[in-house]
Amino acid sequence: MSFPRCTLLWARLRAGHRAGHRAVVCSALRAHVGPFPGALGRVPAVASSSSSSSGGSKAPDTSLFVPLTVKPQGPNADGDVGAELTRPLDKNEVKKILDKFYKRKEIQKLSADYGLDARLFHQAFISFRNYIMQSHSLDVDIHIILNDICFSAAHVDDLFPFFLRHAKQIFPVLECKDDLRKISDLRIPPNWYPEARAIRRKIIFHSGPTNSGKTYHAIQKYLSAKSGVYCGPLKLLAHEIFEKSNADGVLCDLVTGEERVTVDPNGKQSAHVACTVEMCSVTTPYEVAVIDEIQMIKDPARGWAWTRALLGLCADEVHLCGEAAAIDLVTELLYTTGEEVEVRNYKRLTPISVLDHALESLDNLRPGDCIVCFSKNDIYFVSRQIEIRGLESAVIYGSLPPGTKLAQAKKFNDPDDPCKILVATDAIGMGLNLSIRRIIFYSLIKPSINEKGEREIEPITTSQALQIAGRAGRFSSKYKEGEVTTMYREDLRLLKEILNRPVDPIRAAGLHPTAEQIEMFAYHLPDTTLSNLIDIFVDFSQVDGQYFVCNMDDFKFSAELIQHIPLSLRVRYVFCTAPINKKQPFVCSSLLQFARQYSRNEPLTFAWLRRYIKWPLLPPKNIKDLMDLEAVHDVLDLYLWLSYRFIDMFPDASLVRDLQKELDGIIQDGVHNITKLIKISETHKLLNLDNLPAESQSHLSGPLKSQARRMRTAKTVGSKAAEPPSPHATGQSLASRLVQQGLLTADMLRQLEKEWLTHRTEHGKERTESGTYSKGARRKKKGPDSD
């Protein structure tokens, strides 16, 4: 007999109820549904349907469980049945009962057995108490129990089943922990790709340093095959293979997140395709597949794409290109699939040497030099100083559009162009063919994001140093020998140490939850936000020792950004996987605006987009304008990316692509005149090239901070003779000069200011008090609350 059935029975009997009748009905109720537990020993029998075992899994991080709101019950149309069956409850007595329940150690221990740790127990109790105290009428069952406890006819512990039921309402994850663990079980990833497991693949690992010809040999196999797929880490690399294939007479399509190009005029797909690694198909059969830069399988954010390609590509031959550090991991991963790995080792085609002397001054630059910086601020500073010396430089950094990067690379490579110096970030590490004779590291300290999503400022790794240094003296360039050095003498020893260290072997490959897995999670937790779903998924996930779950901070950032917009879960998931630069406010607000338009079912037309970005745009007049144009280019990229997922809502991809090419030309002109923009920005104080590098070093600690200070001091001292003084140098404050020289950081300066103000305040108070007391004035002592 169910509780609703009992309620109907009581409703029929309520007109003739007296105290004796209540006892009879309660006895009848217990006869049908079992006894209400009067002692803790009987509680598990009532709630035994919920298993608390986790199968040996780690305990979940309960701080991720966000409580849902359970509203108190309002007045019931049928009246308060519980009160009619028993009597109205005295709220004061009920509060005492609840407080007693909360304090019982046995209840706390039993709650822990059901997954309610101290934090969850407290939150659940607060919600339970508010529900009981604020409801106009309670369910009959709990009303009777509370009444029985008031009359000592039941024990306070008898509340536990009702408390547990309420706890599962506000923390639904408690009800389905075992199901969630099964859904988030990421063990044995090879089994996710049955098509690949159905064929016997031949795996060839082309291992070698930069400029060793490893990728060339893999691409030759790709071009000679009847069908093939190239998977690269960058759009630039995919474009390069796309163009090379078609130039060699091998029809090849292009697939990136933002672009689809089919060379057949009738739209028929070619047998060959060049794509970014995230876009490769794991169901299409190929004769040859090439996965470039396989060592990126360890990347904290994107590693999952290389894992998916490695395990899932359906190709008779899979050619992997990358560092030797990935060989052991790849061999171990493919051992589980029964596939052997053939390793082909390559040596560098041209010699490269680390010089015994640093550059020390920009006066010592020569044609073919590339200065590598790890911040835009340093790029601006170095470019300006090169221009002051009457030299011309090309500039390449990560946030530039691909077209602009190629234009700058072409300018630098052109023997007839007066531009012979390149200033770049580590964006030159892959994807661009550059004729570089000497790599000069302006700094060896680079901000990075670790596996936990935390920002770190550390010296570059051996792998990064080798990748960048290897760009000097490439086989296809006019310089047949490469050289590597640093800008400052103090860094040269560290560079040699870094380059001489063995590259750490890669230990694990990245994984990523699929949309289907998140949908299944949402089925069990329908009222949980997408960001919270991701947190719980990652916490519950189980992986084998050779894998890790990729960092999903960017996904969660987008999820929180559009959380308030009504979207289906699948659509929301797609929006959150859109690649955006979360440091660009305009790009973030555009994602929000696009999602809002989508939710209103209003197509984002070309005319709407032109109005939104305020087209036409003017050429940049300063660095800020240039950065704004780069952000607009990213917004157009976002539109194109979404247009291939939601064709009806983003219908004008071809028009937007033409607009983007026009914008690329404007940005190219701006970068071509970047030193003029820098000069104007400095004049109008829109750019501070002295203090920002010092501020960026404030996060360093110990030896790294000392090294950074020495480096900054060396920059100042080493360039004093050669570089003209700043127009404001004569009027600089002592603090500004110390910060510029690296002897003070911005944080240290703020701390000194606080200490000085504190000292002045205390000194002033002492003077005031001494003057007052000397006049015989007596003050009344204030109480602690008088202020």
C-alpha cells in the first residue's frame, strides 16, 4: 500500500477521527508499509535500496555538489491532513527535535555512510530544517513521525529516512553515484573506436628533431597513397599540405574548424584531406594517415585530439611525426590494441651550434636574425629599438591572423626586401617556413598553463627550446648552418643547460568527455549547470595510468558565460567548445551575443554582423587599435566556426569569409607599420614598455626572480650606450628608474608605499598624542565598540 493510497484512506476517515482513531490508523499504516524505525539498527533496512559503495573508487569531491532549492510546501487544498489525523505541530517542539537530531553522533555517522560528509550533512540539515519549519503543511508520513516523537511514541532517529530523502532531493548526485561513475569511466579508450579495431593497422613513428626530414618522408607516403588524411596542429600546417598536395596534382580537400574547401567543382569529396587534428574523421577509411607533432598528445588542453586520432583513425598505415620523447608512450598505448610500432629515426639535416657569446646589444644584429620574445610587450619594445637603429623588422606573434603571419614570413624571406630581421614569439616554432640564420632568445622565461589550469612563469622546457632553436638554418632556407644564442650574457649559461638536458619522456595522453557522456550526466542531474556537470564528471572520471583528463577551464568559462541563456544541452555544449580567446573581452561578449541571438531563433545574417562589428573599420592608428582589429578577426573566426555547426542560424559564411580577408589586409598594413603604431602609443601613454616586464616577473620566486632581475638590469646597462635615452628620462622618478632597472618590481613598490604610509600615520599619531598630553589634556578611554 503506497503513501498516496494511505492519504486517500485517511482523507475518507478524517471526519470521525479522535485520539483513539489516530492510534488505529497509525497501526494500520505500519502494518502496510512496515514499521517506522525506532532505533538506528533498523534504519539501513528502510533505505537499503541506495548503495553507498563506490566499488573501490576514490571518494568524490563533495565541494562540487551544489545544493538545489526545495521550496517549503504551501497551504494544501485538502487541508492539513496530518494535523487532522494527529494534531497541529508545535513549531518550538519541532525545532528542539530537529536540533537534537542534528547533534546526534550516530546520525552523523550514518549520514557519512550514505555519502553525506560533514559539509553536505550540514547543508542538507539546514535545508531540511527550513523545509519543516516554513511549510504550511507537511506530508502525512513526516507529520505523524514528528507528532509521535513529541509524545515519546517514536525515537528522534526515526527522522533519518525523511532527512535522507530530502538530502537526495537537494543533492541528486547521491541517488545516482554508481551510474555517474559508469558514465564517466574513461578506462580502455581503444574500445571507443570499433572501426579502427576492426582493421590491422601498420604504425610508423618518424622520430627526429626539427629540420630532420621526418615529416617530409611521411608526407611522401601520404601523396603516393590512393587516399589519405593529414592531421596537423595548426590551420597554417593544414593549409600548407592542402596547397602542396594540389600543386603536386593530388586532389586534396581542406577541413579546419572555420573552413571547408572542396576542390571538386561539383562538391565531391577528394580522396585526400588535410585537416586540423580536432577535425579528423575516425569513421572514414584511408590508405595512409599522417599525425603531425604527436608529442602534443601530452598537451593539457588539446592532447585529447591526438589521442583520438592515434587510437581512432581507420587507416591501413598511420604515420606519426614527432619527438622521440613520445615513442615509449605511443608504443605502450598501442600495445593494448595489439598493434606494433615501427620506429624510424632521423638526424638533423643541417648543423646547428650554440654560440659562446650573447648578442648583448641590438647594434650587433645581422641579416637573418630572429629575436624570440615571450610577451607582446617585449616584441613592441624590441621592434621599436630596431627601428631606432634604422633597421626594418618583420613581426610574428600568436594572435595575428594566419594571412598576416604568412605575409610577414614572406616579407622576411624575400631576398629583395630590405626587411632582414624577424621579431617573433614561439609562434614560429611550427607552421611557418622561415629563412633564419640565428635564433636569439630575448628571454628564457615564459608564462604557461599547467595540467591543473594554473598559471606558471618558468624557464622554457628543453622541448620548447629545441623546437624554437631548430628553426635556424633549415634545410630549405639559404642558411645551411644555424646558430643559437641569447640577448643577455646571464641567460646564455641557462640556455646551454636547457638544451643539453634530455627531453623528459611523455607519461600520459589526454582524454576529453564527449557530448554524449555529458548528456547522460545531465539526464541524471537535470538541474545542474553545465559547468558544474563538467566538474563532477572530471571528479568522478576514472582513467588508466597512461591517460589524464584534459584541462577544461576554457570550456567551463564559456559555460558560465552563457549559463543564463536558454539553450538545449547539445547546443550549449557546442557553443562551449567554440575556440575563443577568453582574454579578449570583445570576443567573449560576442560569444554571449551569438548565443542570445540563437536562443531567440534569430539568424545571424551578414547585415547583422556588419552592424555588430561596426564595419567598415578604419586602419589602426595605435597598438590598441591593432589589438581591437585582431579581436574582430577572432569574432569572424567564431562566426565561421559556428556556421559549420549551425548552418541555418549562421547562413552567410562565404560573405563573412570575404569580409575577413579584407580585414586581414587592414591588419597586415597595421603590422607593416607596427613601429609607427608603437611610437604613437608611447607618445599618448597607451603603451608602457618599461614597467610591464617588471610586473610580469612579480610572480617569480627564489632563483628565478633573481635571474629575472639580473636580466632586466642587464637590459638597461647593456643598452645604455647604444640606445638613445627616453624623452622623459631626465624627469623620471627614482621609483620609475628602479623598476625599469629591475631592482624593484611593481609589487615591491606597492608594499613600500603601504609601509611608508603606515609609518607616517603612526609617527603622526605619536606626535599628536605627545603634544596633547604635554598640555595636560586627559582623554577618556573608549570602549571596544565606541568606534
